[in-house]
Amino acid sequence: MINYIQPDPSVGGMEKRSERTDWGFAPDVFPGSIMSNQNKEVLYIRIVTLICLFFGLLGVILARLSGSVSMLFDGLYSLIQSIFIFLSSFIVRIIEKKDDENYQFGYASFELFLKREGNVLSSPLLRTEAKSWLNDLIISLAVLVSFSLMAVLNHFGLHSISLYIDPLLTILFVMAMLPSILRELFRALSDMLDKAPPLEITDELDGIVSSFVEKYSFSDYFIYSAKRGRTITLTVHIVLARDMRVSFLDSVRKEMMMCIKNSFRWSDIDIVFTIDPSWMKYSVPLPDETQII
């Protein structure tokens, strides 16, 4: 069962707009820890950057001393990872900025440069760092296995075979990591192409909107959604069964937006009410041969 926020019955036709915050919604609607979460996110990213940089430099130095290809790969992976993590801290600051003259829909799309998934502080950026650390751990284990096998083979006088262990294991682990890397790439491309959100998100959005349509006896509704990084862009067209006061529809719009924000804080919502849906076909690009009547 979907729980939604009841509108304030004391509010009349014209509602007093609360002062907007830097995130585009009123502070009295969503009080709390957005800024603190952002600071925590940046702090964690900087700590991880220093750790990755340290292990990356250590890996490269030890690889030079030992001549190990797998250790060099591990060190270079950590160094490259530290660069991208460092860039993440700037992305976190940018995507929190409010819309301006140059970016009138906000800066959320900048997150596409660093596609992320997972579950820390509701932070897609930190979630992929966890995945990156897992990959780094796998590579480090490969180095450990490589050195262990080489030591065993050398102990039994099989030095000619041990020479191939290091590069062979490096190639095998790189091939094993390719599927996860390609999955992340395709997910990022889906975001860039404005693909619809995953089914569980669209189902929840449909459930929220349909509950309002049923509650207020609206005629029909259409939902258009896309996901870019952590941001969900949502347009809802609601067809009215009869003429209704604008002030009433404004209160319903606010109620619906607050309900959606409770589930999807990072959402860009536009709700349109209409009694004649015939104009909707003109709100999207039309093929050249389409007759406009």
C-alpha cells in the first residue's frame, strides 16, 4: 500500500512559496542531512584517494624492483583509480549546484562522467568505489597467487615454467574483469541515451501516480521517465474527467511531488494536467512526413 503526504487543508488557492535551497526544493519540505551527507561523501572519497594513491605508488615501485608484470598492473590500476576517485569529489560538488543560466536543468548530468551503482549514504559515487576496491582486491590476490606459484615451481626446479605464471595470470584476471567493466559501460551509455529507469523504479512511480488518479477520479495518465546517474527525470501527463480549479490542481501537484520525492529525492518532476490530450502528440519530435492538423 502506498502512503502519500496529505495536503494542508488550510492552504488556499495561492500558496506561499518557500525559499528554495541550492538543491531546488524548499527546506521545510525536506529538512535534514543533505549537506552533511555531501560532506561525508567528499571526505570518504578523499580518504580513499589517498589510500589508492599510496598502494598504487607502492605497487609500481615494487614491480620495478621485482620485474613483476602482475604487480605493475596492480599498481597502475590503483594509480588510475585514485585519479578517477579524486575527480569524483569535484563531481559531487558540481551535481549539488542549483540550476543557472548556462545549465537550466541543473548539473545532475555531470554524474554521467562517473557512472556509479550501490548503497553507501545513498551515494552512487561511493558505491562504485566499493566495486573498484573489490576489483583491486582481486588483482592483488592474483599477484599473491602468482608469486606463490612461482616460488613453488622454483623450489622444484621448474624455473622455465615459472617465468610464464606472472604474465599468464595477469591476462586471465584482466579477461575475468572485462564483463563487469563492460556492464558498467553499457549502464553508463543507457543513462546518456535517456533510457527508462529499471523496472522496479517505473513500477513504483506508476503505483504512486495511479493512486492519485484513483483518489481524485482523474480520467487517465501517462508517465515518461529517464534516469541519468542518480537523477530521475519524470514527466507526468494527467487527463482530467472534467474542468477543475487551478488552485485545486496545484495542491494535488504539490501533494504528488512530495510523495514522489519521499521515494526518489533525486528526481526532476514535471506534472501537467489537461482535459484535452490531443495536443500531447505535438510535444515530441514528429517525423517529417507527419501531417500537422
